[in-house]
Amino acid sequence: MSTRQSEDTAGLSRRNLLVAGTSVATATLLARGSTAAAAEVPGAAQPRPYSAASTGQSHANQRALPPGMPKRDYAPVVVPNGAKLPWKVVDGVKVFHLIAEEVEHEFAPGLKARCWGYNGRVHGPLIEAVEFDRVRIYVTNRLPAPTTAHWHGILLPNGMDGVGGLNQKAIPPGETFKYEFTLHQSGTGMYHSHHDEMTQIALGMTGMFVIHPRNPARRVDRDFVLMLHEWRIDPGAQRPNPNEMTEFNVLTMNARAFPGTEPLVARKGDRVRIRIGNLSPMDHHPIHLHGYQFRITETDGGQIPQAAQWPETTVLVPVGSTRTIEFVADEPGDWAMHCHMTHHVMNQMGHGLPNMVGVQPGALDTKVRKLLPGYMTMGQTGMADMGEMGMAVPKNSIPMLGGAGKHDYITMGGMFTILKVREELQSYSDPGWYDNLPGTLAINATEDELRRDGIDVKGPSQADPGA
Ligand SMILES: [Cu+2]
């Protein structure tokens, strides 16, 4: 097989015959799929395997395999700053229990708010399962409002899709609904409330849903999951404001803003996968990884055929989507990974300030100090000093910028984390800062070097015409 896509399709058809024992028509269809052009979009040229149209049933085929088990059938994913939803097996079915409830959540040291989430967490714990698992998910509503659970990107019978009013009655406060379906796909999906979406998603009612393939074509060494989100939390406020439409001031990965984000740790040579979901209310996030080129290998619509994967350094994760990237961690170091929208790597206090760049305060400070002792005009050279100076901020708020780094203050906050790749690791816990090898760190140029290379630091700056 030349591509993962065709391997997966072939795997499905084999299993379909073994497991589901469905009609000859299905087998023929799947056999056709396995020989069809690798770049064919699943579901476009033909019905999806196990769908009602492919099986001739009235809804997606619900037959399952015995539950897939961690280590034996899959390598569990890693959720920085996050958690997973526990499960147990009852009569061959994986049983989960989600509890929608109010949660006190810390976004970064210094900032907490009352959010809505699941099982004591924001976002909800990740659901991890295996292709052909049968899952039963109880959803208990401990919120003061009705809610539902929608399984984003998952192929299932219509009545399990969780859109309030359309697919089901919303779950009233105090009640528990049961969702049950068979997973006939692998990849990265999500879950979220689909009732009063503007309020409930803005308050945090989202989570990730990872389905491992039953027989993976390839394994990776590190498999990370990140969920992106954005919030409006006014300094000092107790709750995010769900009515905000444009001015988000807390930007998060797995509901944490830098410096609250845990690093992603890998050993040199590890094959690394990062699955990124975005259920922000309004914004797409271009996530940029330093030091690497990666391939975008899947969306929440499924695996991308190898021939169609293109190299990137930034992956745009639109609202309501997941994107998965893969690469080999071949270069040690502390590599930044962040949203490239500059206002998304700022923290709470950094937005909506007057533009003071280039202002010469002159005697202004002395005059104002007569009225406001300690007054100092700030921002004339930008924002970079403001986090580092430890500028006083209101109670329960985080300053505009990031945190201390190895060499200096890191002037980014928000949707920012660090990929830490090391030659030697005892474990995958945070190894601390990277020690740059001699001769591989940008430092002051010496007089000798400047003289040798004919660099006149006081001379006029130069630029040749572009033609
Ligand atoms: Cu962003």
C-alpha cells in the first residue's frame, strides 16, 4: 500500500467481513474503496463505510468489536494540563459518565473564574476510545439550565447527535440522559453542548474525543491533544462574559494561558503527533511551531491521504474543527508553539490601551505625580516592559504578558506553549530549560568579530535596491 488512506480502507473491509458480516453490497463497496484513487474524499464519491447507505440499514451499522484496551490496542494520548474521562466495561460496552456542572477554574496563576464544564474540569475530560468500540455515555446535568451533548465529527444515528430541539429534548437540570453508539471511524473529534451554544460554549462546555484505529498503520511515540479557546473575563470579574463577540482577552490551550501551560516534552527522534481542536466562540487560530516542518495528517473529517499532506510550519485551526500534525522531534531545544495572531499571545490586561509608542513624556510625569503619586507614563517603547516590571494589576487578573524564561522575560502570554525536545530524558516530565551548546546561542558580537567582518555599528544603515 502506498498510502495510509488505502491501508485504512483495506483494513476496514477486512474487518467488516470478519466483524459485522454485512451484505455483499457493503463488501463490494469497501473493496472498491480500497482500490479507488487514494486521494478520493471519503463520503464524497461513495457512502462512508458502515453508513446507512453503505449497509442498506435504516441508520449507521451499530455492530461493534470487544472494547479496545490501552497499551494492547493503543498508546494513550497525553493531555497537557488536562484529564481523561474514566470508563468501565459493562457487557462489552464502554460506559462513561459526564457531569455538566459549574467549575471554579484557574486559567493561569492569579486568574480564576466560575465556568461551566464537565466532571470538575474546564474543558471537560478527554474521551478516549477505539474504533469499533460500543460506547454508552451518561450525561448528568447539574447546571441551572438545560443542556445537551453533541459528539462533533462522529458518525452516529441521528437521535444521538445532541442538537437541542432538533435531535432530542434538552436535558433538564437534575436529569441524566443516555447516549449510545458504535464508533466506526478513527481520528480526532470533539464534544460540546449544543443547547444555548453561545452561553454554554463560551463558559467552557467543550472537550476532545479521540478514537484510535483498531489496527494502526503507524504508531507515534508522543501523541498530544490540545484544545484552543478564547474567553472574555474582565479584570476582577468572577465569570467569563458569554455575550462578548469580538474582544476576547484570555486565550487558552487546554484552558490555560501562558505561563500556566504545561510544556510538550519529547525525546530526540520521537515521532510526535499533536491533535488540535478549536471550539472558540469566534476566532480561528493559526498555530505556529518553531524549529520544525510538519505535515497536516488529519482533520475531524478523517485522515488525509499521504499524497495530499503538505508541509507546513503553521496550521490554521478553524472554529469547529480539529487538525492533526505530525513530525519527528529531530532537533533538541525549547521550541515555541503559539497562535500567530499577536493579540492571541497577550494576556488579560494587554488589550485596548491607548497607543503610547514614541510619546516623549518630558516633564509630564513630574506634573501628574503631584496629583497621582508614583505615576509613570508607560508604553512609549511598546508593551515588553510591562509584564516584567510586575506592574500592579487588579485582584484576580493576569498582566498583559507572559513569564520568566531562561534568558530573559518571555513577552508572550495566552495561546503559547513550549515543545521541549531533549537528547536524554529520564521521564516525560518537564525537564527544565534547554542548555544551548557553545557556539549555538545568539549573544553580543565582540569588537574583534565586528572588525574582522567590517561591520561599522555607527555607520549609516544600508539596503540595496530590490531590482
Ligand atoms: Cu489565535
